[in-house]
Amino acid sequence: MDESKEPNQSGPEIEFQLSEADQAAVDAFFEDYDSGSEPERLNQLTRLLGLMDTPVSDLGNRESLVDVTELRAQTGSSDPMLTAASASSVDDWIEGQEALTERDSAHQLLSELVTSGSTYSENTRQTLVNKTLGLIQDEIDHSEKRYLMDMPISPGGRFRLADLVSLAATLLLVASVTIPVLSGIRSRSMQTICNSNMATAGSAFGAYAGSNRDLLPMATAGFGSGSNATWMDVGTTPERSNSSNLYMLIRTNYATLDDLACPTNPDALVEGDAHTQQDWRSLDEISYSYRIMTPGGLKAHAVDQPVRVVLLSDRSPVVRRIVSKQPVRPEENTPNHNHAGQHVLGLDGSSTWHRDPVLDQGDNLWFPRPVEEFIYRARDRMGIMKGNELPDGPTDAFVGP
């Protein structure tokens, strides 16, 4: 081969030019396949292409045509031109001549090779996508493993005490952040379900009243006034349990056990043969406290009431303290929502959330008005400290801030 050097601005550049004999051998091999002219040079060219892993034995193969064409373009002149025979063959192929020569067939193969790359079936496309996503996931897994392997470990191959303390501190920090968040989300979700149950109960009350002369559910004509009379004996008889009045919604198929079960009450009754019972079996199974019914009942459309009439609320903590003989706390919230507040269902069907059992009108949910007045008078008589009080003698234990 002849070689010449021509300097340029970026440095010396070497250009290679085949000799006339070599160029003739290349043309003879790629254009005419005439192995009779210069056989020695053709054999050398074949061995050279074999070293380049070019499959010259199968020139009809598409990959072979691409490689050979690229090789010829790289070894040709800077301004490649088709020979007269090749140009004539391209014209015949474009014009769609029926009798195609060997050259025309080569052009056809090249055309199919160029156009076939843009057509992918849906399965092929999905396979490529899945393969790409798989490679990405493998890289993520590899990075995680590399991160774990980079954790500091003592030369003996064991975790040092400092490593364990650091790991424990990290886990404790994560737990201290995530556990309250998850607990808050769960609490709000349960509160939402409880409020939804209130709305369901409101619809059930309306449907029951529509079928029972506008009266709200009652299982008994009223409660007695003797010393042994009570409405707190859940699970006994309707004459001694106000919850049996609320249970009428279940007995008459206007509500289900699950509708009247707050999810924050772990003892709430949600399954069972509801129609064989007249009441909940115990105080703990009750999730909602129903209005204490007076003789004659209450109509659903009491439009002459000056204030909002309360019909249902989350279960009362006061009744449970009285039954278990514990001290009563008038301002204590329901245990349904961790003592944070309670839902209240009005006679008009609206449900509201109250952070305190004392309503806007000063009416306490857990007591009748006479008991409320007694409690307030007792507090007024006892008074509230103002800061000028003194101990009542040496034996009076009295501490301050």
C-alpha cells in the first residue's frame, strides 16, 4: 500500500490509498466474483477478511452484506461512485423489473434490511421493555447489596459494639417517627368509620320512624320510678335496659350489628344471630349510647325544639364508671376514641364531632339536667382556688406549683 502524510491543524493525519493492483483485486472480488484474475491477491484478501470475522463465505446473509458494504465504503475513495453495472442494476430494481439479476437481489436484501428495523411486534416491544426494567431492578439490588457490604465491620468479620449501637439507634429513630404516624393514620381511619356508622344510624332512624308513625325506636313503654328501677341493666329485659330500645333497629332489620359497632371498641359485637336477642349481652359490647326514652317516646320530627336534640353519641364513660363503682368524672370523653372526643348524632340527622362532652348550650351529654345543676352548685359552693388559700393547720397536706 502507498501511504502519504498530510498535516492539518489538529495534528498529522495519515491517509491510506490502495495500489492499482490491490484496488483491482478488491473490485474483482466484490463486483464480479472473478476468482480467475490475480488469484493470489484474492486469496490474501479472503484471509484478511477472515481475520476481521467477516463471514465472506455467505454473502447472501444480511449481516454479511452490511459488514462487506461498510468495509468497502471505508476502503474506497472519499467520493464513492457506483460502477456502471451497479447503477444499471439499481435502476432496474427501482423500476421493478421482473427478471432480477444477482445484483438486483442484493439490492432487495439491503432494502429489506433497512426497513425491517422499524417494525416491532407488540410482544417484541413488551419483551424489550421488561428486559430493560429487569436490568434497572438488578442495578438497584446490586447497589443495595453494595451498601450493606460497605457497612463497617471489625477485622474479625463481626459487628463491633459501636456498629450495633449505631444500628439500634437508627432503628429506634425510625420507629419513633413511623409508629406515631401509622398510629395516627389508623386512629383517623377508625374515627372516619365510626362517623360513617353514625350516618348509617341516622338513616336507619329515619326509615324506622317512617314506618312507625314518626316514632323513634322503643322496646318498652318506659322505665319505672321506684328505688329498684334502672335503665342500666344491659342484657336483662327491655324494662331495665335502655340499650334494648336501640337494639330495635337491628331486630326490625333497619340496621345490622356491624352498623352499630364502633371499630375502636375491641369488645363490640359484630357477629351473631341478632334476631334471637332483644339486647346486647353486656355493657362492653355497646359502642353507642342512645337517648334515654321517656314514657310515650319521641317523634322524629320535633320541629318545635329550640335547641338541637341529641339522639345518639359514642358510648358514655360515666355509665361504665357508675356500674363498676368508680369515681365519676363529668368532663371525661368517651373511651371510643382514646378520650379525644365523641361523635354526636342529632335528631335532624346531622353528625358532629365534639372535643368535650359539654355542648354549646352548657348541656352535658352524660347527665340529665337536674344532676348537672347539682354538680355545678356543689362546685360553686366548694369554690375554686385563687392563690390566697392557706393550709388548714400543720396536718393539712397542701402543695403548690
